[in-house]
Amino acid sequence: MASRWDPDSEPDDVDRIVGQWRRERPDLDASPMHVVGRITRLSLSLDELLRQVFGRYDLGRGEFDVLGTLRRSGAPYELTAGELSGSTMVTSGAVTKRVDRLERAGLVSRRAADEDGRGRLIKLTDRGLELVNTVIEHHVANETKILSGLTDEERDTLVRLLRKLTHTLPAP
């Protein structure tokens, strides 16, 4: 699929911001704003588009991440709290809060770990498994739509560049 938008066709808000800084502070190289400004704006837009899908199922992004992490861990869809914290895109404190809400909703259950009674295992319930299987289909369709303006080659290039940039930044 060909790209639908020609980036050279018209300046956007980030171009205008960079141009203003170049005019007002010609001694500074504001060109990094072309990348960082766009990533920041994309992050905000993506968050809104992703939350729309999760919101249809009364889930927040972090709650979906917990359910998705359990699902992609494979049967029996059960992880320790530590494993869950290490595999999600949320902090360990946030995991506890999300697991509490998901447990109240009947989507996960907790039990003592067999080898360590102090440890807790979090497991998808049948209802949680059914929900995450439904939501992931809509989530992937949404992400596909979001990226529909890029060709497969452009997506591959973007993946490589974002991976490279990720390796130059400190881990969150």
C-alpha cells in the first residue's frame, strides 16, 4: 500500500515550532524537535486512540496490559506478582492496583504460590480469558488502522529506527 501523505507537501505544527526557534534563536540547532516533538505528539494521539478500544470494555490501558501479559504467557495464564511486574509496561505498584480492580471484576484470581506461601500467583479467570481474547482482536485491528498510512517497507524501517532509538535511551 502506498503512503497517502507526502511529508514534503505542507508544514505541520512541529515544522512551525522549529522554524520559530530557528528565527528567534538561530544559535541553537532545533532540528531534534522534528523527531522528539513528533514522537511526543504521536504518543498523545496514540494513547487516545488505544484508550477508546480499551474503554469499550471498561478497561484502562494498564489493566489491558496485565490481562494481555497473562494471556501471552500461555496456559495456565498464571504468573507470580514479580513476573507480572517484570513483563508489563506498568510499575510494580501499579500492577497491584490493577490486579485489585481486575480481581473485583472477576477477570483474574489470586492464590498463594505452592512453593512460597507468601508469594501470590495471579491467573486469568475463564471470563478474563474470554475478554482478553476479544479485546486483543480489536486492539490489533485498531493498531493496523493507525498504521494504514504506511507501506510495509515504511513500517519495517520505522520499527528499525525506533528500536535503535530505544537502545540509546535509559530504560524507564
